[in-house]
Amino acid sequence: MNRTYRTLYSAAIILAAAAAAVGIGALVLMAIGVSVPETYRVILTEPFKDMYGITEILVRTVPLILVGLGIAISFRSGILNIGAEGQMQIGILAATAVALALPNLPKWLLLPLVLLAGALGGALWGSIAGLLKARLGVNEILSTVMLNYIAAQLHGFLLRGPMIDPAELQVGSGTPQSMRLPKAAWLDRILTGYRLHWGLAIALGLAVIVYFLMWRTTWGFRMRAAGAEAKAARYAGIRVESCLAAAMILAGAFAGLAGAIEVTGVHRRAIEGVSAGYGFSGIVVALFGGLHPAGIVPSAFFFGLLLIGADMTQRALSVPANMVLVLQGAVILSIVSAKTWLNDPYARDKAVRKMAALFGGGRK
Amino acid sequence: MNLLLVLQNILAIGVPFSVALLLAALGEMFNQRAGVFNLGCEGIMAMGAFLGFLPSFLLKGGALAPWAPAIGIACAALAGVLLGLLFGLVTVSFRAPQGIAGIGLQMLGWGTAGTLSRHFVGGVTGIPGIDAWPIPGLSKIPFLGPILFSMTPFGYFGFLMVPISWYVLFKTPWGLKVRAVGTHPRAADTMGTNVARTRYQALMLGGAMAGLAGAYLSLAQAKMFADDIVAGRGFIAVALVYFGRWHPLYILGGSLLFSIAQSFQLAIQVLGIDFPYEFAVMLPYVLVILVLAFAKNSRLRGPAELGKPYNREKRV
């Protein structure tokens, strides 16, 4: 009986959290005077209407999985990475630079090099915040947020200046974008006519690898121990500071790789807006996925759906696509609130006792 | 051109720029003194900026137009109070981890402001905003007059909040309670202070000030609203609280330093120095990281229980 009540308690909290998130979204939708059910219907079903919609969800799922995996590693290890957006942009720049510098390499060599460059670029950017945290105790949330703004300026500077497509300066409008990548650096598309590319396989493969790394190796155990209870981990001889730095570097590498895959698979050149807020959405994806690869993959698909769905509502119902941010913010607040209730044995037992008093049974 | 005149012009822009940072940072100081780390400041500022702007936009040319800024300021403060309450619900009552909840509040505020502005306003439109109000006599002082005494009333209010915040935090019973629940909530609880209520009050005050900071941006500084008007100032304000060691006077110093760093990019344009503009924009953000890196060695520590939820039922 007690077990049933406990399940009921958890279910009630999850339902309440979901209702709160949907409700906050509904308030904003009502404020702009659109039909709430209709908007949610369009967001959640319209992308499934044709092949284009479905492939576009998956196109957005790829960077969300990668960024989400990196953020899950960092959160599990006890360091909050808010800097995925900046790390992604540095990854984009590094991948583009390598691809443009070595256009004559064969594909089997160039493409892996380009992806590796992206990951290294992101790792480098993540290492700044990681080392600052490990060495000087700098609050990683603030440092990664600041590094995002710095990366955005660096990205803008390089695309407007040194890395701009020379053709843009001679004949074009001066749009800040790099030259098109050589074909040898392109990640192939899975279906002709759609933007979906093989990055999807890379993302899914890495999800499996992250699972083994974090849950099936000693190294992963150390990382999670450092994140779960730093004092105990230190007592057990784990070098917590190294774990924090390593986690941030790894998170940066994942974000940078996501950037490189976006460039080589979707846009095929560096241009403003490639990172498109994936770095922030990735935080929600990771939390919603329970900071576990098995949860992150479906969670990334769900938020990919929200992103493309919000684009469609903008066209169909003229609901601004910023609505996605509202929902993401509401989801974060609901998840973190629900988590404390779910993990609080006192509150749970109290509720279970009350239910037992009301409906009978359950006495230990 | 006279170098002194250039310096005067930079400071005349930089000093009023500091008001938004100052208001937000003072509000955040109250939050952190009470033990709550509110990263949602950025989102509250975005809502404040939008709501401060909206009445001026809607009432443009109407009979009520002269009152529009005042209505906007009231709306911005009210929205700040409500968002502070929401943050209190999540972090004080539900005891959620504050850092990540703050990022949620930031997305919520930023997204809501963006959604509403796209719907009600559309593109970027200017508003009359609040005019400068030079103080007679004082504004005629050479060099200092144009810098310190030619601001908007909103600007003077911002600077006035420094002594007021100092007084409230260090000389009133409520200020003592705020410091107590941030330093040793269990002791405060034992002495009969309602920890949760005090933290809620601090969050509401901090939210209102962040809302006002946003309204300052749209009404007095930019005189328009754009999605990205806040541009990280909320996060810089949080960092400034560390930099300012949780004290209003040092926070004032930090705000001035950072806003002058921000107006540095204008100096580059004015003086025609050949320096990539993007690196000038980066400067304040780089400064924040450097400041945080060196702040560790400070003797003064922050509130002892900063960032830790208080659970009175938990055994210690």
C-alpha cells in the first residue's frame, strides 16, 4: 500500500510541475490574445505533418543531444556549464578555420580533423572557466556567461574581418559569413532533399559512449562522486578540483563538436546564428532528460519539436518564436522545484501518512 | 580636439550608464545578503525594460503621455516584485538549487519580454523617454557639472539609492534581519526571525530594483526597447555584488568602473582610434572575469549561507 502511495505522490508532483510549466506558457499566450490550445496543438503536432517537419526536428535534435550530453557531464560532476553557447561558437570558428585552411585533404582525413578542431576549440573555451573554478574558485556560472558574450564578439569580429568570404567584400553585401567549406569537409545528408545529416549517428553514438564513460568506468564514478558530495569525495582521495576542470573541458568539447557538426552538416559555412541558442536550450534538454543519456536523447527530440513547432506557430498563428524561451524557462523552474519535492523523504513520508489516514492501509 | 573635453564627454555618458548596473546590483546585494543568489536578475531587467517602455509606446501622443514614464516605472517595479516572489517560491519554499533556477527565471523573463514586445510593438521604435533635468547652478560647474548634475531624475534616484541601501542594510532592524538570515539562518530562526519571510521580502525588494534598473535602460538610457537591450547587464550586476563585497559603497565604485569601461567603445569611435570595435565591447565582460579571479584573495567574505536553502526541519 505504501508503495502505491509513494508512486501516487511522485506522479502528483510530476503532474503539478508539468501543469505549472504549461500554465506559465498559457498565461503569456493569453496576454498576447491567441488561443492557448490551438497554439499548443500547432507546436506539438504540426511538425509531424510531413517529411520536412520530421527531418527538421531531427536536424535540431542533433546539436541538442550533443550540448545536452556535455552539460549533463558537467552538472553530474558538480559544475554548472552555462557557457555552451560560447563554446559552440568557438567550435564553429575552429572547425571552419581548419576546413578552409586545408581544402585539398581527402575527405576521410579532413572531415574528422574538422570535427576534432571544433571539439578542441570548445574544450579550450570551456577550460578557461574550468581552470578558473579549479584554481581560483571563480563562480563558473558567472564566468561562463561572460565567456558567452566574449565568444559572441570574437565570432562577430572574425566573421566580419579576417574570416569573411572575400567574395562578400568584392561583389556581395558584406554579409558576415565565411567562405563555403570545401566539399571534403561536408557531413553527408541522410536523405536527398532534406537537411538531415549523419551527425545524428555521431550524436547517438556519443550518447552511448557517455553512458559507459560516466556509469561504467572508475573515472566516471569519480566524476559523479565529486559532483554528488565533494567533501566525501575529497575524503576518499578523489581530486575534486581536477574533476571539475575535466568536466568543464569535456562539456566544452561536446558543445564545440555540436558547432562543428552544425557547420559541416547543415550550413556548410560559418555564418551568424549557427549556434542559434542551442547552448541554452541544451541546459533544459539535459535537465529534462534527468542528466542521463537515455533521457537526453528523447528530451532533445522533444525540444527539437518545440523549436520547430514554435517556428511554425510564428507563421501560422503569428505567435513570436521567443515563446520557446518562455516555455524553456518555465520548464527549468518546474523541474528544479519538482526535484526537491521528489527527493525529500520527509515530505514524501508526510504525504504518504496523510494518504494512508485518508484512504486506509499503509501502516508500517 | 581638447582631450579634457573628450574625457568629460566619455564620463558624461559613462556615469549615467552606471545607474542601471547600480540599481540592479544593489537589489542583488539585498538578495545575496539574505542568502539567495538570484541569477534571474537579467530576466527581471528584461521584463522591467519592456514594461517601463510599453506605456510610453501605447500612450504616445495621447492625453496621458506625460504620465506614461511614471506608469511604466510602476509597472516595472511591480513586475520585479512578482518575479521576485516567483523566485522565492522556487528557491525558498521549494528549496530548489538557486543557480539553475536563476537561469530558468532569466529565460522566462527574457522570453516573455521578447514575446510581448514582438506582439505589441513589432519592430524597434523610439519613445520620448525621460528628459535630462540639469540641477540649476550645480550643472554649471565646469567639468563636473555636465557629468554629475545633468542626469535624468531617474539617474539621481539611482545614486540616491546608495546611501538609502546602506542605511536600510546596516541601520534598520529589517536590514539586521536580512544579514542574519544570510549569515546564520538557524540562529536567526531561534531568535524568532521568520527566515522564509525575510528572504521573500529581500527577493521582492531586489526584484523591484532589478525591474527599475530595466526601466532605466529603456526609459532614460536607450529610449527604446529591443529584445537584447539588457545585454548581460543583469549578470554583470551579480558579478558586481561580488566585486563590491556586498557593500553599497563598493558596489557604486564597481558600477562606475564598469559603465566607464562600457563607454570606452564610444571613446574609440569619437577619437577615431583604429581598434576593432568588438574588442571594446568585450572589455567589461573580460573585466568581470578578471575581477572574479582576483576577488578570491579578499579578506572580506560573502554571506556565509549564500546559495544554501534553509530547511528548519533538517537535523544538524
